[in-house]
Amino acid sequence: MIRRHELSDAEWEFVRPLLPESLRGRKRLDDRRVLNGIVWKFRTGVAWRDVPERYGPWATLHTRFHRWAVDGTFDRMLRAAQAKADAAGDVEWLVSVDSTVVRAHQHAAGARKGGSGTQLSAGPEAV
């Protein structure tokens, strides 16, 4: 049963070949289960420790996420998804950049009213 926030079978078949294979001899937690846990964590915004047990230990999910982020696995997934969408004509590459500036009033930034009062001491960040 596919739950909300989990990869569909089609999505899994797309990303499965992009995941690195384990080079260690010991059996590890299923990649689909781990990836579903990672996806669930980021789609819901919870802390690692609050990911449901059905995805495995939170530390395993965090470790695998970090490893895949460092070795470029997620970058490969993104590039492959972009290439697939581009080939299907689903991506519009035209980008418009707006360079206007909106200034905020000095009081919107937390400035003291009246301009007088005690001076704040200059900390190391002001040097």
C-alpha cells in the first residue's frame, strides 16, 4: 500500500537505478524504505527523530541522507528528472528576473523610535 508522501512505483523505478549500490557485505535497510522515510521527513517538515518507525531508525535515515547528499546522488536524481521532463516538453526554461528594490521604513527594521536613548554597545560583529 502506498501511503501519502511516499514514492509511487513509477517514481521508484525512475530513481532506483540512480541510487548507489552498497559496497559493504552486511545487509542494510531497503533503499526504497529509506528513501520514502527521507521524502516523508522533508514533505512533512518534522525532525529526524520524529520520522515514523515504519521507515526504519531515524539515525539510519539521516546517515543515508547525508551520504547521498555528499556523494551527489540527489544531484543525479534532479538532473535525470529535469532531462526527462525537458525531453517530454514539460519544462519552460525562460526565466524572468525582477531586480526592483523595495525599501522598508527604518522602524520596520527595529530601529529605536525618536533616535535617542541608550546606545547599544558595539559587539564583535560591529567591528
